Amino acid sequence: MSLQELSAKLQSCTACRLYAGRKTVVFGEGDPRAKLMFVGEGPGATEDEMGRPFVGAAGKLLDKIIEAGGWKREEVYIANVVKCRPPANRVPAADEMEVCLPNLLRQIELIQPKLLVCLGATASQGLIDPAAKITKIRGDWVEKYGIRIMPTYHPAALLRDPSRKRDVWEDIKKVRAAYLEL
């Protein structure tokens, strides 16, 4: 199954309760052969409206982070653990993540990134360890799925607490160094 076929299949997904409140499935976007992938938790209101990941305030900050790392948004791939917006932008429930995680893993399998950045606790818990605490694991490489994964803070967390921007910059410098070695 190709990325396009997976995306088309998910447009009618009703596997968890999140489908009931969505306007659109936010599948992901970017270079389908990207060496670098960013994964967040789930779409917010703006993303649900536009059908694109990370296009709201946190997305604008993610764009700046990507550019600061020396990449263009078009050359990376951006996705979320869940593809439908949780009500009131709440954190996706464990069962919602569990249902949607195979879709993300299939995306990862199709894209075959060499490096992946988990944006925040939810993405880190979904992809690395359900018990992961972002404050404890951020900044340290994790090897899983044959990919080097860097957990860091979600851009929305940086909007709430700008003092964490320095930590994310340090993490992105590590990702850039690893990227240049590819």
C-alpha cells in the first residue's frame, strides 16, 4: 500500500471515537522519501479545518525550528500519532492512540526516514514508551524501528514556556549533526 492509498483509506476511518468530531483526517505531508520526519500528537482546530498538520500557531513555530535546523518544510515529512482532532484539543486517550498507531507506523515504514523527531510527550509515549516522561528523555537519542529518534518538546509547549526553546535548539543541533552524517 502506498502513502496515497493509506491516506485515501483513512479518510473514511471510524476505528475510534475521534472520527465523530473531525472535519477532516489530517494524514501528514512532506517529502515521501524524507530522511527526517517530525511526529506530533494530533491535529488541532486549524489543522482539522485545513487538513494539514502543524499549520496553526505551533506549526508556525515548527516551521521556524525546521528552518533553523537548515531544512525546508517540503524536504521533511510531518505527521501525528492520531489523524483526527481530539475534542477541545485534549490529549489523545491511550485507546485512541493504540488504534491509530499502526497507521503512523505504516507511514514510517513507507517513508523510511533515517531520523525522527518526536514532538512532545504524546508522540514520545506513542512511539518510544507509554511511560516516557518528556522532561527525562528529551535530548537523548533512542533507537527503535531501525530509526534514530530524538524526543523534544512540542512547539505548543514552547509557546506556553519560551524558556524551553534553548533545549529544543540543542536537540535540533544534534539532529542536524546526525542528518549531515547520513
